[in-house]
Amino acid sequence: QVQLVESGGGLVQAGGSLRLSCAASGRSFSSSDMRWYRQAPGKEREFVARISWIGGSTYYADSVKGRFTISRDNAKNTVYLQMNSLKPEDTAIYYCNVDTRVSGGPNYWGQGTQVTVSS
């Protein structure tokens, strides 16, 4: 059974940092792009960052560019999100995502990890 398990969330003061991890099990995602999304209370889920499987190219939402860094360790089947200079508006549940529908597979989501930034 394929699972994506996020960890590393918590409560932090504005200006602080957190590092989220998403460990995949059940299959390798070394040939898939991996993404982070987030959903704040009362808002729709939004894209945060993506890392490609070829070359490790990265893409970010404008709201986090320059503050967040996505990375991956294919040997550990894990993707990371380093979050610096956190703001109260970064408060949300953060989800790991691997979409394999382009190759006929499922769209995988983790259960999410809560990030709360206090002012």
C-alpha cells in the first residue's frame, strides 16, 4: 500500500523556521515530480512548491518564493520543505502530493501536518 507521511509541523513564532518531511512508502517516486500544498482554515487548498524528478528543478508559489525551499532525497523516497521567515499567513495544514495520473496512476496525498505561526 502506498503511503505519504508528513512530519515536522508545529507551532512557531513569526520569523521562525520549520522543516517538513514527507516520506513515501510502498513504491518509489524517484521518477515523479513531488509537490507541497497547503490549506488554511476557510480557504481552498493551494500550491506551495514542486520539485521535478529530472534535474531537481524547483517551482514556488509567489507567496513563499525566497523563504521556502523544496528538496528531495530519492534514496530515502522523501521530499522536504524548509520554511524560513515564517509569517502568520503561512498557518495551514501542509500536504505532500505525488500525481501519477499522467502515467495512468493515482493522485497520492498525505494526511497533512499542521503548521501554526504565531504573531
